[in-house]
Amino acid sequence: MHLLGLHHVALIAADYARSKHFYTHILGLRVLRETFRAERDSYKLDLELPDGAQLELFSFPAPPPRPTRPEACGLRHLALSVADLDAAIAHLAQHGVAVEPVRVDEFTDRRFTFFADPDGLPLELYEQARA
């Protein structure tokens, strides 16, 4: 088997409209398609990241909350690459999104920080190497 890369990550939102706004207007992801699936009373929103990878945002009636503390087994967080961490943090701050203090990866010497989506899903911004 030869994997080519990450195709998509699927997320379930407690408040679909709030999460749709967050991922499209604040994070700036491009909408590929939005589908309402009547048989599931659910929306599926396909979003594209600049590198072609995708996020699928779902709504389902009354999804259970995500366990966070202590950390549960499974997906821990979603990391997004940025060219300029300071600019990304400033953009989030303009939209009222709090971020943790910037840290430095001890293995790569690259800077990163964490913040959360509207449902508390941990998101990481990871700064790519500066030119």
C-alpha cells in the first residue's frame, strides 16, 4: 500500500450554522458542496483547505458531547499549517477566538499554538519553516 496523503477529516457540529460560520468565515475554508440529507435530518458540508485536503462538517440531531478531560482515546486534535503564526493569531483575535500561548516544538523548532472550534474541538496552528 502507498498512501498519497490526507483526503479529509470529518467533524460533527452541535450547532451547524455556528460551526459553518466559524470554518468558512473565520478560518476561510472554501465550500465545495452543501447537502441536506432528509433521511438523516443532517447536513453535510464539504470544505476545502488550500492544499486540497478537505473537512466534512456534519450536523446530526442531538449528538453527544465530545469527551475532553481527561483526554479520551481517538483523534486528539486537528493541526493546520500556516505561513505566519503571528498573523493567524491576530486574525483569530479579531474574531474573538482565544488562543493558548505560543510554544516551540522541541523536535522541529517550529512555533505552534492551540485554540478551539465552537464545539471545543482542539485545533492547532503549526507554523511552517520561515524563508
